Amino acid sequence: MNENKNSVISTGIECLQAEAKSLLGIISNVGDDFAQAVEMVYNCKGKLIITGVGKSGHVGAKISATMASLGTPSFFVNPLDAYHGDLGMFDSDDIVLAISYSGNTDELLRFIPLLQERNIPIISMTGNPDSLLAKYSVCHLNIAVAREADPLNLAPTSSTTAQMAMGDALACALAKRRNFTRNDFAQFHPGGTLGKKLLSRVKDYMLSSNLPIVCRNTKVCDAMIEISKTKLGIAVVLEGQTIVGVVTDGDIRRAMQFKQEHFFEMLVSDIMSTTPKTINETSKLTDAESMMRKFNIHQLVVVDDQNRLVGIIDTFRCM
């Protein structure tokens, strides 16, 4: 049993090592053709249409999704479907990225004349720079690997990993070329966690009712009770409507540790911080998260445009 277990673990490690080695091997292929491909797609007035057959097709669909996520209009078309009506999706303003490890896949080669008739340029991604697909391409992305990662050197493993990685490199380079921002990304992912953070405002997630509020002459032991009401670990110290400080559960623990016999005589003014970190209610959720990370704190006091207390936000609400 242990022998089988060790063999399985060893095979898994060897597979990962082989694929990692393959990725390192294609780095030197990122050169002039890669730069030309990026410029072609960047200047494209239409869409980037990605095509491939079999495993290369699956990789192509993933690359297309990544491109779209990072601001490059793209979709995947199976070349077999193009012969049965999907060719109508193609336009002379488009660019095709054709993926085939051999570069001689029959379905793709038969597809080339149809693209040439419409003056649609081809970027190819193959493991064979001398292939027919590479020959008929404007530029070629070489993803040749020394061997596949599977024990038989037969299944598309290292080669498809190389295809996917080169596609990611293209997508990342295009995002950089477009000055694609986090806010742009959020526009394409409004339903995800990152989209929520990038598009939401502090006021949408702050605690705004039953806020823990104390004054300077509140006894520290009473402030403990106020802080425990919301479990935020903080109370805001007010004078009228003016924020004059905050007191945290950490402040109280330190007071208990170092003042001991005088603890029950202490007032909030003895331990409070007089320079609390605040954030406007209209600020982005990501700004709140960044502030808390920068100052290594877990809560922020939320204020309105008149610097009046309107809420509290903590790290949990930013998640």
C-alpha cells in the first residue's frame, strides 16, 4: 500500500515538474511575434475570435474567457461549426487566433481559405514553426515543449499547459497595453466578490444603527459594556456631534493589565485614542480595506461630508 502511495505521489510531482519545465522553456519564444500579436489585437476594430479543435479547443475557450475578462472582446468558435453557419460571425475587422499543437490539424487548415477570402488575419499558436498553419499566419506563437508530462508522452498535458500560459501572457500584455484597471475589471465582474468591493461604497456595508458611543467621562468599565453591544471591538467618543476619539477593546485590555487596582476608577479620556482613523461614507469599500491594512487596524469610523459620525465599518464587512 505504501509502495503504491509513494508511486502515486512521485508521479504527481514528476508531472508538475515536467509542466513547470515546459513553461520555462517557452519563455524565450516571447519576442517579436508576441509583440506583433499584441499590437494586432490592440488595434483590432472587431473581435478576437479564437478557434481550435479537441484539447486545443478547450484551451481556446478558456483563453477567450480570460481575454473578455481583461477587456479584449473575444469569443471562441469551433472550426467545425464554422462550416455550418457560424462563419457568419466573422467580419473583416476581426482577427483569428488559431490554436493547434501540430499546426497541421486538418479542420483548421481547411478553415484558412475561408478566412483569407474575408481578409481576416491569423495569429497562430503551435508547437511547430514550420507547420502549414504557422506558414499562413501573420505571426506565430511558438509553444513547443520537449515532451508531454504523462508517463507515455502521449496525452496533451505539457503542450496544453503551454498553450494556456501563452494565452494568459497575451491577455495580460493586452490588459497592460489598454491600461486596464481594477475598476474596469469590476465592470466585467459585477456579481463577484471583487466586483462588490470595487463598485460598492462604505455606506452600503457599514453599521449605522445602535452605534457604540461614549463620552470622555464615561468610566472604562461602562465603556466595556457599550463596546460589547455590537461586537465591533470599538466605541466612538463624542462631544456633542464632534468625534474626539475612539476606545477599543485592546485599549481596555491594556488598561486592565497595566493599571490593575486603578482600572475601575479610570475614565475613557485616560485611555482613548485622540486621532481616530475615519473614512467618508461615499468612499469605495476597497479604500476602507486599504486603510485598515495600511494602519494595521480592524475598524474605521465612518463620517459624512460634515465630518459627523454616521457609522462604523470593520474588516469583516469588507470581506
